[in-house]
Amino acid sequence: MAGLTNQKAFLSVLSDKDNRYLVRQLCWVLTIEGMDTYILQPRDPAEFDLLVKVIRPAPSPMDIDIVIGVRGPIAPSQMCNGLMVPVVAFDQIYSFDRHSLLEALKEKRTEAMSEEEFTGTAKELLDRIMQLSDNAGATDEHRALNYLAVRYDAIYVKATEMHQRNFAFYEE
């Protein structure tokens, strides 16, 4: 593993088919804003590959990971070295970076919107959603908002239209 960063070496070891048993032995923790938030467990053991696929050779604070699953109880003390966070039995994980999402959204702007205008609004809206305090997807409201942020491009179009009409974002 000479010449590899820790992250690249980690990815290399876990990607090797001879080391697949290690993937099942690790404790997979989703962190949000630097805090351990959920322990991830695939509902189907065949989905351990999804966990390896989300390992980035060079992680960035702009990385976005979406976990779809069912939140269960707090982990028992013998699990994950006593980490006391809920366990999420996941079905799917989507991983991408902020730049890729914003690039994909550009296709959705209307002719009445300049690229600069649309991109500026999309960045601001995405940042506001991502910075909501305590948004770990634990409530129906947060799950709906998170879904809209990454799967429903119409909110970015609507926000840009409202900016064009001299409206602004308002927080309570």
C-alpha cells in the first residue's frame, strides 16, 4: 500500500474480494455535521457492497450521502464499541457531491432564467436545507425536505422564479 493515503488504502483493502469478510465486520457509521448519527446495517446482506461503493478516495465536506431505510432502536452497548446511536437498516444509499447535483440541476432552468441566476439560487437553497439544525432525517418533515432537495428539481426552479419577482428566503 506504499504511496496510498489512508483513505485510498482502506478503499483498496475493502474492494478486494478476498477481504469481503472485513466489510461485514466493520461498524459503518453515518456522520452528519461531524457527529456520529446512525449505525448503518444493510437489510439484505448482499447490500454490503453499497457501503464499499460510498467510500471516497478523497472525501470532501461537499460530499452528500443519502440513506434510505428504516430507523430502529439505539444500538446495544456491545455493538460498535458502545456507540449509542440509532441503527438504520438501509435499502439504498446514494452518494454524490454538491457540484454534481448543482450541475445536474442546470438542465432544469427555464429560458427566462440566466445560468448565473439559477445556479446562485440553487446553491443558496441547497445550502440552507443542508444547514438546517438537527436535520438528521429523524422527522417526517426533515425526510420530506431532504427528498425534495435531491430528487425534486422543481423547488429550485420555483425559488429562482420567486427571486426574479423580488422575493427572498425567510427563516422563522
